[in-house]
Amino acid sequence: MNNFKALVQWLKQAITDKEQFHLGYADEASEFVRFNHAQVRQAGQVQQASLNLKLINDGRHADLGITLSGEPALDRQRLAEGLQQLRETLPLLPRDPYLLLNHNAWQSHNEQARPLPELAQVLEAIGQAADGVDLVGFYAAGPISRGFASSDGAFGWHRANSFNFDFSLFHANGEAVKASYAGHTWNSEEFAARLQQARQQLEFLGRPLHTLAPGQYRAYLAPAALEEIISIITWGGFSAQAIASKGSSLQKLYAGEQALSPLIKLDEQVSGSLSQAFSTEGYPRGDVTLINQGKAEGQLINSRSAAEYGLSTNGASSDESPSALQMAAGDLAQADILKQLGTGLYISNLWYLNYSDLPAARLTGMTRFATFWVEDGEIKAPVSTMRFDDSVYNLLGSQLEALTAERELLLSPSTYDRRNTASNLLPGALVKRLTLTL
């Protein structure tokens, strides 16, 4: 943080009276370990830091990314060169009619310094729990920092420790169970229980496949499967711009023409999450209730949408997607899932999701990995890959029977460019009817 502050102070002295700046900061110190056949195949560390400089002058603005070296003199030189480059670029650009700057000198500071486990402890826990199975996985852990400063005096700092172990167990027949264990605090007992559940499912994958005809089936969607549905909804579903331009998949929900089940409560829960409480546009972020008792309540509004549609921004990202989504838990106990399901499908994962009818919030996709046929509360056989096509208003609305009391924290496994801080905290969902098409 001190290095970032020093660059901010230098930049304040370097700009002219007519110039303004936004300076974003990102760093990580990450451990990465790849596993194959439950053995470490690759291990390494990544330490990196970068800036994003936005220069503003007379309604014109431009951005530039700068990689930091960690050496103060060299980093100041790179920042100075970037400043000059943007100064030469701005006169070539038109004024932005939707530029809405925050001139408040807000302050935000959050550090989540819960200690991460020693790598040796993690490797020992994985080795013991995965003994005798073919485990393929990827472990990433370490602190992630985000910062923001403006020429108006705003300053935000966020630093949090986290880990994410994304893994699959493979059967000799090529089938697999996919699972993950993620969070702020590693608990070897919790991890062992999570992997033991995957091992139990792996045993069922050795049974002959159960073939289903297209039709409607009672189904349980595990948190990872529900996440796929929620994730595609967030593609503009809660976006103020998409709602105002009639392009949201939840348009009918926000218009009051449709409703979800009263069990559904969705919040963008920034507080306590891995996501920073400020936006890259220079606005503080708070918690936002998006859906309450099945009805639309809030939306995600960035500064451009606020300027264009006369709204008040709540610090949403540029694409107005949630980064710390939480769904309220229900009352279905984990131990009672199969009993409550009775006869139907237990779906661990979904993939290849897309809209088959966006205005109707209708989705299509495929079952993936461990999907099982259940009879009288007992898993009988794995199910061959099937395609579903159904509406969000059915799955999370009229056909939703229960949500689990336990929720699973699912962190984004993306490490493209840098580790991602997005997260979903979700229960499992029991639905009375899911439509399989082929």
C-alpha cells in the first residue's frame, strides 16, 4: 500500500490544474500447484502488480495499463511515461457525454488478514484425502490487493487472503466428479469431508449408465449446478443499462410481469467478500438487494448508466455484473437431500449454458460430470449426458420446492491475467420439474 500511496502523491504533483486522474492498483502474491494422479506435477509462485491510469481533461479521457517493477524510481518513470502518452492521446478523442465523475474525497480501507495454511499442510491434506484415486486439480492461494485513488482525494484499499482448490476425480472408465473447496480459512476436516463426498459419487460412476427419455423430471441442483444458471442470469440480468434498453433476461421480472419463488433472495454482498468496496470508476460500493422474496428490488448501476438514464450509481462494475453474489439459504438439510428428492435426478454440474429465449429467461444447457438417477432416496446409477431447456421462472419460480440450509462458497477459478476475486455463495435447489429435451 505504501508504494501505491507514493505513486499517488507523485501523480498529484505531476498533473496540471486542468487535468484529473483515476489511478487503479492491483497486485497478488500467489502460490499455484497443479495435480495429476493426486501427485504434484507443477508448483510455482507469481508476484505481480499493475496500475491503470485514467487521465481526464475537458470531458475527454483515456486509460493506460502499467506493469510495476517494485522499484520506486523505475515505477515513477513508467508512470511519468504513461502520463505523457495519455496527454498526447486526449486531444485526439471526442468529449464523452456520459462521463460522470465522483468528486467526493471518500476513504475506504479493508484488510482481511486471516492466515492461510502453509503449503506443506495443504499438500499433506490433499495427499491423505485423495489416496488411491486419480485426482486432477489446481490449487491457488495468497493475498490479493486492490486500490483506487483520484485527484479529488478519494482513496480506497482492499486486501484479502483466499484459496481455491478446483479438482476432479476420474474413474477408470473416463467419467469424472468435479468439485471445489475454497474460502478464507482452510479447514482440513471440511476439505476431507468434501473430497469424501466426491469419492462416494465416484463409486457410483462405475455402474452402467441409466438412459432417460426426454421429458420432465424431479431434480436436485447442487450449488455448482445452480451457479451455472445464476452466472448466465448475471450476463446483463441485473444491469441498469440492459433493463433500461429492454435487453435484460429478467426484463419481465423488473416489469412486474413475472415473479420467482418467494424463497429467492439475491444480494450483491460486497461487505465481507473478496471484492473491494469501491469501483474502478471511483465510487464506493455497498450491499445491494437484487431480488427479495422472488420480486425484483435493486439493480446494478455504474456511472455511465447513471448519467444516461438519470439514475444514482451504486458503484457497479463497467459491465454491471455482480462480483459477490449471495442467495439466501433455505431449510433443506444436507442429509435429507436424497430423501426429499425421492425419485429423480441429482445434478452436480451443468455446462454449455446459453439462452434459448432471452426475453423469456429460457435457458438450455447440458448435464456434466456426476449426474445420477435416484429412486426412493437412493442413488441407483449415473445418467448419460442430457440437454435441458427450461425457464428461470420455472426453475427458480413455480417449480422450486426447497433450498438447502447449507451454502457453498464458489470462488472464480479464473487466473487469466490475474486471479479473479468474484464469488458466489449459493445453496442447492430442489425443483419439482426440470425439462430434458434430448
